[in-house]
Amino acid sequence: MKIISVVGARPNFMKIAPFIKIISHHNKSAEIKIEHMLVHTGQHYDDRMSKTFFTALNIPNADINLGIGSGSHAEQVGYTMIAFEKVLIDEKPDWVIVLGDVNATLACSVAAKKLHIKVCHIEAGLRSGDERMPEEINRLVTDRLSDLLLTPDELSTENLKNEGILESKIEFVGNIMIDTLESNIVKASNLVANEIIKDNIIKEQKSNDLNIFNSPTSHFNLMTMHRPSNVDKKEILEPIIRLLLDEISLDIPIIWPIHPRTQNKLQQFGLWDEVILNDKLILLNPLGYHEMLKLNTRAKIMLTDSGGLQEECTVLGTPCLTLRWNTERPITLRKNGGASVLVGNSISRIREEYKYTLQLKRTPDRPKLWDGKTALRVLEAILKATK
Ligand code: UD1
């Protein structure tokens, strides 16, 4: 059996690592070996957004890199489809495995389906209900086309059933990203927060005494933000930056590994100089997997618009303010047992929830089948669906 797995952007890398590992394990003893190829569309190309994760998570180099790079959505999806179709025609796989909700997920599922190649979607069924989010469109199209839909939680299974997807195509397998968290938490815990900060701080930034982060009791908040809805408009981004600079960071310093898109926007809007000169808002380059995990275990509060971090915060118990109005991952919300609360980009709401959240303790939660064994269930489901 031949499988092609596709990755394109940062959040895919931590999801593919356990799957590749389980295939190697399977091939050691199984009668029918799996021939596996990894295709990287090249949507994320900076070392810090891509290569670092391959190295840290022992992901073998991609067999093929389509070199798509940055561009508009139609450009990324269109160029990926054209390039991936050629790979499919040459390689003739039995299955194409797509993950999550990035542009590669959409483009490669459409290209495969049009060539009558079976598609398996890992992390199927998530819905934010917000079709202004590019990822929601990617999720809807991919799930509509997929032959095997592997869900991370039962709410996602329900979403798919409600959309009329045949039950026989759906399998609840759990959250594969938690497999990666489980197998890397010890290594991450052994890192030193202060060193991570020193090694990754953006050079231009003046910083006072970073040694304060040496102490295991020193507090910091952790922040990430890259969604177009938060960073693409100055009238939305600027008030958030003001709140961080003038209020929250005065209280507890904020460590912010910054996404290239957000850095570009801050520069474009003339906000970069003030941010970079501030020594309570500590900007880092994008971090590696273990480094981010370590800081997450130490953060007082996470402020983020990332989906994956909402999930990691749930398992680690880090109280999380989700800078979005909706989430495709409701299982991560406090009201459902998780660690996060939706605050959108309303300044008053962020301020209010921040004050409330400061009083909360870490309360780790384990949604069903977020047990570190999802990759095995993924492979079993694929093997079953192949018979
Ligand atoms: C993509 C995903 C998003 C995911 C995010 C994680 C889609 C639709 N979006 O968004 O779901 O949460 O990845 O990071 O697929 N850039 C670089 N270097 C890189 C990559 C990007 O500098 O290696 C800059 C470019 O200016 C680019 C911008 O970041 O235009 C945005 O990158 P892009 O890949 O279009 O989307 P993300 O915002 O990263």
C-alpha cells in the first residue's frame, strides 16, 4: 500500500510526526508494508517556521517539496493543486493523508479526489461556523470530499453527522497533536526558560534583566497572534498593542514569539519601533516545538489566537485567553472543561477576562482519547478502510 502524506504549514508538522513514527513501527513487523511519501507544499519555508520542527520532532526530510511559498489564497491553493497533481500522476498512491485546515489541506484533497485517489483527513469535523476564516472553508471542502474522516473529539463527529456525512466514513480517534506533546514533554521540561528567552530574543530589542526568568517562581504571560482578523487591520491591531504595552505587560511581562505575518504588519503600521523598544513586552523569533512547550508549562496566562495552543493549554492547564470570537475547538473552552475563554479582540473584554483569569490556577484536562495513542488508531482506521 502506498500513502502520500501532505504538510504545508507549521501546525501540520506536530501532527504528522507521530503518524510517520507509527508507520515505521508497523513496517518492522507487518506482512504488508506501507510505502510512505511525505510531500511538503512549501507554504511555510523559513527555517524557524518549518525546518526546526522537522529536526526537533525527527520528521524525515520531505520526499518532495513543492516550493509554493507565500501568496494570496488562490495562488497558494492553485499552485499547490497544479504541482501536487503531477506528483499524484507519477506516484499513484492508494491514499492521500491531509491534516488540519491549512491551504495545503484543501488543495491536496481536491487534487487527489479529482484523480479518484482516496483522501483521509486527520482532524476532521472541527467547525467554527465562521466562513470568513480561510481555515473554515478549508475544513468544509476537505471534509465534504474525504473518504475517511478521523475526528479529534465527539463534538466533531456530531458536526459531520449533522452535515450528512456517512457514519461509516467517520471514526473518532482522538487528538494526534497530543501524541507529540506526550512524547516530548520530558525533553521540553528539561529546558530552561531563561535560556530559551535569551537565545531567541529579537536582536534589536533592548532588554533589561532577563535573568528574572531563571527563577521557577517568576511570572510571565505568553502570547501569540497571527490571524488576519487580528493583525491585518491597523484599527484592530493598534488598540491590542496599546493594551499590552500600557496595561497588561506592566503587571506581568509578556513573552511574545512573533509570527512573520504579524511582524510585517507591525512594521507596515508604524508600530514596530515602540514594540521592539519596550522591555516588558519581550519579542522572540518564532520558537521551536520544545521551547514553546516549555514556556507554555511556565506561563501564568496564555493569550493566543492559535487553535493548537488552545488544545495544548487544555492538557497543560494553562489558563488561556483566546483572542477570537469563535472557536472550532469548543472542547478547549473553560465551560466545557478546558482552559480557555473567548475574548475576541474587544479591549474591554480582554481586560476584564485577564483580571479574572489571573486568579485561576492551572487545571489540566484530558478530553476523551487525548491519550497519546491517536496515531495508532489513525493507522488502524486507514488499514480497515483499505480492506
Ligand atoms: C497559516 C495557516 C493558518 C495557521 C498558520 C500557522 C492557512 C490558510 N493558514 O497561516 O491556519 O494557523 O499558518 O502559522 O493555511 N511568512 C514568512 N515565512 C514563512 C511563512 C510565512 O515570512 O515561512 C510570512 C509571509 O509574509 C506570508 C505570511 O507570513 O505572506 C503569512 O503566511 P501564510 O502561509 O500565508 O499564512 P499564515 O498566516 O502563516
